[in-house]
Amino acid sequence: MGFGPLHLFRSSKLHRPLCQMLVDNFDLANCSIHIHGRSLSINHVDFELIMGVQDGGSPVDLDGSLDDPDIVELTRKVFGDKEMSVDVLKNLIHNTKKADDTFRISFSLYALAILLCPSTSDKVDPRFLLPLRDPAAVCKNNWATLCFTKLVERLMLFKDRSQYLGGCLVFLQLFYLDSIVSTPPTLYKNMVPATAWGKKESKRV
């Protein structure tokens, strides 16, 4: 679907002081991080390499109408008469017996809401339904670009002190570990950093 090996994701714990340091040293003007006397450029390609989330070639459009009949029907199909929350999605995913279109859409929404483009709310952003109206074309979307763009937007709002910190902070943590460690963990072979770095490997560093 374009989300890579997220089902094997191991780096679920954020080291908050480290993330705060990375955010403080994130240069929004040049899209780079200044750490340990180095200036590291960072972009959507790094997001793709670190997280395993892919760009499929088609821009992700979140500006369409949520009143579109297809979107209304899609919302009803996934959530029924329940609220658009991550708990509803989690239960739906756990109870799905086959990888049908409903599962694809639910998994995509869940991944975006809790990991790739998280916010401080437990509600799912309904705009994420727009690029999911065609489940067969989900893999063609530029997910890495979207997720990195959303991260930068959240960092910008946070630095302006207008909103809480959000976005995929675990990506920044993994980017840091991948950049400074000369000898990666044993599990790193043939794996993206998101699946190689677990609690034990991160704690060692």
C-alpha cells in the first residue's frame, strides 16, 4: 500500500529530551538539523529511507470536499455511525479477517493518525480519506512527501508557539540514530531503520 514494513515497526518509544534537542536545532529555513558540529540536510527522501514509507508518484491532495458522495460513503463504510477516532480504527483492524478494501483504508488511516502524521487529538483527520477513495491506488500516493511536509508544518507552528508539537517525531529520532552511529545494530542488515532500531538498541546509544 506504500507504507512499507510498518507492521514490523519497533521504535515506538520517544526519548523526549532527544526529540526536544532535535526540534530546537531544526533549521526550518534550510530544512536541516545542526547537531554535534554538523549540519545535516533532511527531506522527504530521508523519510522514505528511514521509515520505509514510499512515494508512489502521485501528489496527495487533502483539499477536496468532504461532502463528496464518494467520501461520505467511504466514511460510512469505515466508521458507520461511530466517531472518527483511532480507537474505532484499532478495533476494526483487529476484528478484520481479510485484507479487503475496508482493511486497507482503515490501516492507512490508523498509520497516518498515530504514527506518520499524528496530532494531539485522538480523532482522525477526515481529510485523510480524500487520497484513500480508491483503495487500489493507495500505493501510488506520495506518502513520504506528505508525512515529511506535515512534520515541517507542525515544527513551524510549534516554533511560532501557536500550537503543540506534533508530526512524526519518531522519524527525527531515527534520523539522528542513523546519522550518528557508525556501527548500526546487528538487526540492521537488509532492514530500514524503523524496523532495526528497537528499545534495546536505542537505549544502548
